[in-house]
Amino acid sequence: MRVTDLGDDELRRLLPAELAEIAIAIDLAAALIVMRRLGGVRVFCPESGRPGPDNRLTQELGAELAGRIAALWPGNTILVPMARSHKPRLVEYLLGLGWSVEDVALAAGVHRKTVYDHKAVLEGRRQLALFPGPDA
């Protein structure tokens, strides 16, 4: 299963509300980019749905993605979640789908060692293997 195969309910369970709405309206990759670039910051979405060049959305994400996100909340200021509390859920979910450690790390925005830690817990091991294989 690919990230694009996740349904709306799954995305809402795995991500904070604002990021889930971005993932549903645009895609999960866009939501993760927003989280990494703007997590913890308030951003204004102009009423027109077209942020200008001085808008933080445009500066960080480029005009196209900024416009698509601003269209979700026109005229509002949103606090972009950092999703720290949701990352473990996302990591464990993607591991459960059989994703590789590297792919999970990239998708969730965490270090591969963090993914190995979660994988060890899911497999009932308390410690990581001393010499893990490529997808241990």
C-alpha cells in the first residue's frame, strides 16, 4: 500500500486536523512538507486564496502550494501543527503496512533510528538488534 492509498478516515486518525485536511485536499506529501517547513508557526490565508510574495506560505512553499493551502482556510490564520504527538502513530501505521524503514523515515520526517525503535517495540523487542539488516 502506498501513502496515496490512505483513506480520509485514516489520514484524520494519523494527523492533526489541519494537516489531515491538507492531506485530503492535496496529498500527504504536501501535508508533510507544510509540517516540516511551518510546524509551530501561525500563517495567514488571504481571503482571495492567493497569498502574495510576502506571505509566509508563499515564501516557504512556493506560490502554487501556498495558493492551494490558502484556499482551504481563506481569510483565516492557522497554527500549523508540528505533529510531534502524531508521528509515532504514523510511523507504526506505515510499518504495519510493510513499508521499509527508510521509506517510513522519509514519510514521517523522523530519523531512521526512531523508526527502528518503533519497529523493535512492535516486534516485542526492547532493544535494537546489534547488527540490523537493511530492513530490520
